Amino acid sequence: MLYYDWVDGERQRLEDKFLQLLVDSAEYKAQNKNYLAAIDLITQAIKRDALRESFYCRAMDYYAAMNNRSGLIRCYQALTEELLESLNLPPSARTQQQYQQHLGLARE
């Protein structure tokens, strides 16, 4: 079996490009107030890279924009669990602050 080192680099480059397309598409949907579609797209990105905190932050923005408190809480809890399980770390202070701000605004 042949193996070329450049394949890993190319695979990562394409994965990064795909993730950026998901994020850009989610942001486009959110700008047009289609938050459900935005959440669907950013959730796809999260499934591909579950440790990228910025993806969860975008999802929290979208849940907050929909005034969906339970979605916001589930999203933050999923991030917290993933970071603790994988890295034994809590979310960053910035993410915690964002969550608290959104929590104060989102009321169901």
C-alpha cells in the first residue's frame, strides 16, 4: 500500500475548507433570520470538530436569537461535557460570559 505524507496535509486543508463553508453558510442563514437552518449547519460543523469552541458559540448566538433558552442550555452543556471529557478543561471565560449574557436574554 502506498502512503504519501502530502495526503494528510491535503485532507486537513479540505476539511478546514469544508468547515469554513459550513460556518459561512450558517452565518448567511442567520443574517437572513433563518436560525433553524443556521443551527443545522453549525451542528454539522460541531459533529466534525467537537472541540472547536467557536462553533458552539455561534450555535448559542442562534439559539439566543430565537429566544430558545432550552436549546441554549443544551448547547452549552454539550460543549462543557465535550471539553471536560476530552481535555479536562472548562469552556473559556469568554464563552462562559457569552453564555451568561445569552441566558439573561433568552426567556421561554
